[in-house]
Amino acid sequence: SIVFVPKESTSGESRVAVSTDTVKKLIGLGFDVSVQKGAGLESRIPDEEYAAAGAKLVTATGAKTADVVLKVACPTDAEIKTYKKGAVVIATLDPYSNDKAIAAMAKAGISSFAMELMPRITRAQSMDVLSSQANLAGYRAVIDAAHEYDRAMPMMMTAAGTVPAAKVFVMGAGVAGLQAIATARRLGAVVSATDVRPAAKEQVASLGAKFIAVEDEEFKAAETAGGYAKEMSKEYQAKQAALVADHIAKQDIVITTALIPGRPAPRLITKDMLKAMRPGSICVDLAVERGGNVEGAKAGQVAEVEGVRIIGYNNVPGRVAASASQLYARNLMAFFATLVDAETKTVSINTEDELVKATLLTHDGKAVHPNFGGTAT
Ligand code: NAD
């Protein structure tokens, strides 16, 4: 069977779905691997390295004969039309906002898997793209903030005087937030953080940051079995906003990472709160693509509101593309290996498998995921 890896066509998508390591692994499993020319360039993997790993370099038309397509972003309509019936597509399909693509893939008879729906269970830890990419995004958010900030991050005691350490506040202490805390600490900032999940409190403290939150009964019950946050009540949000407003006025850099699966990002910072910050302060809104945590944040831009610069870059993992692609490729490979029948050296989809159940969006000409237009198989 043939595995095809395209050069990503979505604007700004600098990542690629295979590394030279995973190309070798795919070949070891009995697959022929075709990589579109230039696919790895922005991730610093030249064509020659793919070729040396055993891949065949092809044009985009390589998609037409592929049994499996490994991708980063959801394929476009035009791309879906080039895939053959029965092809398997594995990518981050962004299922909450891609109804049309899901319908098109169902109609085209494609079996599509959304990597971001991978359950967070021990068996699937190596396949967790949300974590691998969020980790890099959290790191990069601090680097981007430091770049925009007109002051130094660490305290500097010099003969010419003392520069105070920057105060950094991280909102949302999941995978991205915890890495942001660790990175800001390494740069010498004084770091505090908040989250609505009680489990975050200890993790924040263990990284040497101060935890700030309204710890009422609702807070104690805010974590789902899957480890995600619940959407909080209006009352809680108001209490949280009051606490945050006070704290934020004393901060130099605020990094927001708050997400709720399948819902718009919670609005955590209003214009009034921005107004209370010192001019020259920086916000980084990592949730900007899901509607944003910060009022006035603009996707793909650095916006200025009330003298505060709000960094709203899209695809922040893609700003560390070489690292992000290495990890993404590993995640994809770990999952793909579970779909391969070792004897026939082909993909065999077991719809009873819990990883398949959680991630399979379309199969046999239908949308099959109960949360995304299908009925459970
Ligand atoms: P996420 O990206 O969905 O959300 C980011 C953070 O925002 C979360 O910590 C969430 O609680 C927080 N948040 C939501 N609403 C908020 C609000 N109003 N105010 C402040 N914060 C708010 O979450 P994530 O980073 O993917 O991780 C969620 C949890 O899952 C973490 O505890 C993480 O460690 C855990 N996790 C477990 C596994 C595993 O068991 N295999 C793997 C990865 C992550």
C-alpha cells in the first residue's frame, strides 16, 4: 500500500506529517512512502533527507494513488477530490468547525481520523497531538512575549542600576500554560497562574509559580473525567473576573491559554482590564483561533488596545515548526501503527477499538462519529 504525505496547502501551515524517522518506520511496516516535493522545507527537512530515508518524491498528484494520506491540517475540498475511494486520511481535522469537509469526506468514501479526538488514556499517550503541540505553543508564547516586551524579563542588578523582573501571569494551566510557566521562570520572571481545575493548583505550585483562583464549591467540581475544564457558571466567571482584574493591573505580561473542548474559548480579559494594565504591557492570546480569551485580540496579528499589545498569532506550534513536526510525526506514527495488519501489511480498521471509536469521523461512505454528524457504529 502507498502512504502519501502532501506539502500542506493551508496558508501559514509550516508543519509536515512525517519525519525521516517515521518514513523509515512506515517502510518497515511494509508501506511505500511518497512525499510531496518541498513538504518538509519549512520544518527543515529537505527532500534529499526524505529520499535518503527511502521515500519517493512526488508531486501533488501522488494523492491520487494513495491508500493512506498523512496530513497536518484538514484537507481542502480540492484535495479531497483527488483522494481515491476507500483512502484513509489521518490529520488534525478540527471537527468542531469543519462540517463541510466531514460531509465531503463521507461522500467521497474516505475513512478519516481526527487526531485531536484521541482519548487521554495511558495507551494513547504517545499519540496525543494536543499535548505535543500545546507544549511547544506554551514555550513559544513566552518567547513571542519577550520579543515584544520593551523591558528585560529577568531582574538585572548592574552598576548602572537595577532592572526589576517582569511579572508574568498565565491564565489556564493545562499543557500549554504549564510550559509557559516553566519557560517564563527560566527567563527569570516572577510568575503567577490561574485555572478553574483544582488539579492545576499543585502543578502550578510545583513549577514555582503562585496560584490565584476563586476556590469555591464549583471550582472543586470543575474537572471532567477526561481531565478537561467545564464551562463555568456566570456567577463563577464574575467572581473570577473580579479577582483577575485586581491581579492583572500589576502584571507586565499575561499569557492566556484557556480552552473548553467544543465550546468557544472563555472571555477572561476585558478592555477595562487592559486599561488597568501599564502601557507597554503584553498579552499573548493562545486561544485566539477559538474566539479568544482577550477582548480585542485579532487572529494573526499583534493588536494594540489601551496601550497593551495583544499577540494573536495563528498556529503557534507552527512557529516552532521543526520541533512541532518531529513530535507530530511521532504521534501520528504511533497511532497509524495500531491500524496496520502485520500479516497483510495493509490498514485494517476495527470499529470496536476505543481509539478508532474516538477518532474515526467518516467511514464506508458515512459520517460515523456521534458528535460530528454520525450515529455510533
Ligand atoms: P485545554 O487546552 O483544553 O485548556 C487549557 C486550560 O485552560 C485547561 O487547564 C483548562 O482547565 C483551562 N481553563 C478553561 N477554562 C478556564 C477559565 N475560565 N479560567 C482559567 N482557566 C480555564 O487543556 P489541556 O492543556 O489539553 O489539558 C487539560 C488537562 O488534561 C491538564 O490537566 C492536562 O495535564 C491533562 N492531560 C492529561 C493527559 C493524559 O492523561 N494522557 C494528557 C494531556 C493532558
